[in-house]
Amino acid sequence: MTRIPSKTEILDWIAENPTQTAKRDIAKAFGIKGAARIDLKRLLRELEDDGKLQKRKSSYRDANKLPPVSVLEVTGPDSDGDLFARPLEWAGTGDAPRILLVMKPDEPALGAGERILGRLTEVTGEDFTYSARLIRRIGTNPLRVLGVFRAASEGGRILPIDKGSQKEWIVAAGATGDAKDGELVEAEQAGPKGRMGLPQARIVARLGDPTQPRAVSLIAIHQHGIPDHFPDDVVAQADSAKPAGLKGRDDLQHLPLITIDPWDARDHDDACCAIPNGNGGFALWVAIADVAYYVTSGSKLDIEARKRGNSTYFPDRVVPMLPDRLSGDLCSLHEGVPRACIAVEMQIDRDGNKTSHRFVRGLMTSPASLNYEEVQAAMDGAVNDKVAPLLDDVIRPLYACYNALKKARAVRQPLELDLPERKIILNEDGVVTDVAFKDRLDAHRLIEEFMVLANVAAAETLVAKKTALLFRVHEEPKPEKLDALRETAESAGFQLAKGQVLKTGHLNRLLNQATDTDHAELINIATLRSMTQAYYSPDNFGHFGLALKAYAHFTSPIRRYSDLIVHRALITAHGWGKDGLTPEDEAILPETAQAISDTERRSMVAERDTTDRYLAAFLSERVGAVMGGRISGIAKFGVFVKLDETGADGMIPIRNLGAEYFHYDADNQTLMGSDTGVVIGLGVRVVVKLIEAAPVTGGLIVELLEIDGKAMPQGRPSNRGKSPRRKFGSSKKKAAKTARKVNRTRS
């Protein structure tokens, strides 16, 4: 009697032999003949129904283009010694494209037949179609360590910088990668434990001086405990994933769903299009990558994604929530390839109101992956060849729909903060070459508004269907925070209403008062600081900042676990399959909400620390330079200054302010000189000299030269610690009045 393989054996065979997945190939591999083929067919159908396999059909085959991240098989070198590969999942017409492998000197040698995950770039004018950079070899996922290399007579050792790791790693003489003693290095495990039970390592990257910029993000990753190594079984599960097909999905491939992202984006998890309805309104479609299809509840991928909570973004790298095979390939809505999605169609009237919506689980093919700058340039009259065919039928309707939504937004009055976003520019060596402030384009605002609306639709649907979910909660500011904001506003000559239920409209009126004044940035920063921190919760407490009653994150499941939970909830609510929200998921929603709120904060702190260190490294060569800025913070121990050119925060220690004694008023956030009576308050313009920049800590120390256009007055040393010559702080009201008077006369 012929033995029928188990489902696990079939899945393992398909994972190991991606080019031999036809039923006859599987039957041959397991020696299945005659009537036993009927049992095999039944097993394959069950696997298909379970979502473990997807039968390929011509209606959803891949286009004649490979995705940016693909599984490749090395075919070997040609007569010139160049190494080539072929794609393992080619389903286009004609022969599979030829791919040149571009290897770095320190990367492992590859032999014919090896499978790798590669990042592809299209090439024209050559006898090959793509070039590829190695991401990693399939089936190899060596443990990595970051540490300081200590050279010895034969090889050396690595002292990990991770606080939780006490063991050193041994490096053989031929595996040092020419690293110097004291250098920060990245190494991977090179074999079993060696002498004294220590693991053996091979250095794969020299990062130089641990204080240099290139090491900054790696140090932050380890300091904050951000997982940056995927376990082998997680990687294997991602590698075995196959593209989703059309079965059980709506065919959305006729819709012009384009992606608009930063120019350097590696993944694309949202796409959109707007179709005019003839009545001044639109059918607005937002399609989001169907990550839930690939990351099922309780799987190894799911457990790892929940542990990470979110992707973490640094100037020189991304620590993703999901492995490359998913985040950069199967879950990314790349141009010209079929991709699984969950999409929402929203009916928008001429005044920008959402009148109805519906969700579908579909298959889409994006006609174009565009970036913000080229889309905005096209609308401004500078159209490139890629955007030109889409301008009238796709781009202009999106902007027209956005203009309608702005009307409804004006009525809703979400908080309208205007804070510039910095971008650290690095060269190939990881050194900061510039700090730029990102332009806020209508293209950015358009996508943000569409995503907010899709998130609202998700929350509304799940609430209506009484399905458990995670809400994005933003509670209103605490009274004490509002009092501090009110004091800051009054010290700058503005008013914030008191004695009424606070709405975002009140804060917007304050922000509008400050617009185009010297205090605009101060009021925006103070308003931001008055806000509570948003978090995730299975209970709905609304979103104050967006002025919404119910809000859920739905639009970024590649990089946020919260969105994956919402996708599963939508699958369950609509009965789309067995990969929805499970009872086990629902039971631990409070714990999940707390866990991913914590990982989000962890990433924010790590990203901020990294930015501070990069800025300190950038400014370390400008010690002694004179710079302009504004007072951004007052404390007992000193004054914080936000520098104009870079947005970096420098500190003036209280001892460096001058010889006189300074009295600190916490209520009004001021310091007052006991001799001169000079008042240092928030938002005041200053000129400072940079006297210290420490890349290791990210700290900047500056010296105050001018305040409000005048040289910093100097008090007499003999009065330090004595009572001020001016009576100050006798009452809160009088202090506020004094601060306003000084600020006004100095501005």
C-alpha cells in the first residue's frame, strides 16, 4: 500500500523545491501512483482550503517583472568570472530573466545551486535584466553580535556591548576581517563553541571607532533591547511563504491603485485611487497589504512580530517587524506584480463627508510606485515620464478628492500642529553630511488624510459588527499640562480659553495667533508637550488630537502589530477565512495593547537618542562656532536652546549664564538675574557659541552670547546667592505680568 505523506511533509517539500510544485512533481517525489493520487489531491485541496497553499491560475500570474526582493538560485559564474542567478518564482512569458550577482568583498562565496534572498535593481543595455545584492543565503541565519574587538597574537576576542551578554566571542586569525584593536565590529557565529566554551565568530563588518556616527544606530539597538535578529524558524517560515492568489478574493486589478511613498521607501503597504462619481464626489479606494494572510495567529512569525511590536527606523537602517521575504517582497505592494490586499471603498460627497464604506479582501496590481516629490512636481507643472500617463486619470482625481476632504477636516478641526521634521543625510560611510528639514507637500497631506479616513472606517466597521479590536487612543490633556501651556501662551502675549470643555479648535486658535510671529515654534512645541501620549487599548476612549470618536490603526500592518490585529478582526467580522482574530488573540488583547504601546515608546526613545548622537557627531567639527536659536526649555539646572540650523537642542548649564544668581520660576518657566533683572523665558531669540559636542551621549553644551538681540548682561559675583535687587515672584500673577512685559519690550 502506497504511503501518503503528511501535510507537513508536503509543505516541507514545496518549501525546499519551489520549482517543482505541480501535483505530478509532488506525486513523483513521494512515489504516489494509481488510486493513491486521489488521496494526494484531497490533501492538497485541504491545504488550499486552510490557506497553506495557493493554486496558481493564469488570471493572477506574476507580471513580466520581478519584485525588488526575490528568492534566487545561483547558476554559477560565466566565462568572465561574473556570478549569475535565476529567479525561482518566474511566471512571466518567455525565458526567466538573467540576474548578475554583485558581491561585496567581505560577503561569503556562493556556489551553483545555492538559494539566496536578493535585492534586485533593473538594468538596461546589458545581456542581463537585473543586478542583485545579497540579503542572505536561504537556510542560513547565523547569530550576530555587536562588540569591541580586542586583538591578540592569533586572532582575538569580541566584547559584546549588549549589557545582557557577559560572554566573549573568540575570533580566529583568519576571521578578523583586518579589524583593528578597539574597533566596533559586527560578527556572526562561525562554528561551534571553541576553547573555554566560548562561541567562535567571524567579523563581517568593521564599524570603526565606537564613537563615530556609523556605530550610533547599532548602539541604540543594543542599548534599548530592540530585537534585530530573526530566529531561524521565523526566517524559514517567511521563506516558505508563497504569493496569495485570487481564490476567495475580489479582483481589484482593474483599479489604478498607485503607491505614493518617500523616494527611498523599501516597502509599500498602502495604495489608493479616487474615481469621480459625477456628482462632485468620489469613490475613494484605499488598499492595504494583506499581512494577515502570511502571518497567522500563533505562528512563529506572529509570535516574533508581537514581540517586536513595530519596525524601528534609523537614519541608516530599519529594524523591521517582519523578515525581508515578507516586508520587502510578498507583503509589499510593488509596481506591476499581483499582491493580496484588504481594501476599503469609501463614498465621499462634494463636501468631503464619508457617506458610506465597504471592505473587501482582494488582489491588486499597482500600475506605479511613485514618490511624494515627483507627484507634487507633476501637479505643479513639472511632469516626468513616469507620472505623465497617470496625471489626468489618476493623480488629478486624487488631489480633487483631497480638496473635498479638506472641507470636512476644517469642520472637524483636528489639531493643526506645524513642526518641521528633520532628516539626517548620511554618506556611504555613515557620516552625517547634512541635516535637512523636510518640506510638507500636499502629496504628504493627501496620503495622510486618506489613511486617517481608512482607519476611521475600520474602527466604525468593527464597532458596528461588535468585533474586538485595538483602538488607537489619545486622551485629552491633563489640567496641569493645560495650565502650563496657558502660562506659556500668556508669557508670549497670547490667550488660551479657560473654564470650558477643551476642544482642538481652542488649541488651533492659539496656534493661529502665533502663526508668523517670533513665538510660532515655541507655541507649537508647548502645545505638543501638553498632549498626552497616544496608546493602544481594547477599550475606546476616542482620539482627541484627530477629533475623532473612534480610531484604529489599519493602514500599516507591515510595520505595526496593532494594524495586523485590526486586519484579523476585519477578516473575522466579514467571515473571509480562518486567518482572522482567534479567541486566544481576543483573550490577550489588553496584554497585547500594553506590550505594543511599550515597544512603540522604546522605538521612539531609540530613534530620538540616535538622532541626538548623529547631530552631536555632525556638530563636533564645529565646536567654537556661533549659532542662532531660541530658548526651548527652562530648568533649575540650566537652559535649553533649539538651534536654528539643525533643530538640535543645546544646553546652557546654570553656572555658565553669568556671575549673578538666577531665580527659577517654575510656573512661568523663567530665570531672572538677581543683579541685572534680565528675564530668560521660553521662545526668546538667542545667539550662542558651541563649546562641547559629545557624539557618545548626544549632548551639546553651548554658551549664551546674546539674548533678544543684546549682549548677555553680566551681574556682580559678590551678589551670588543673595536676594535679588528686584522683587520677584511675590505672586504668580505679577510674575506672569513681568515676564510678558520683558518679552514684549525685548522683541
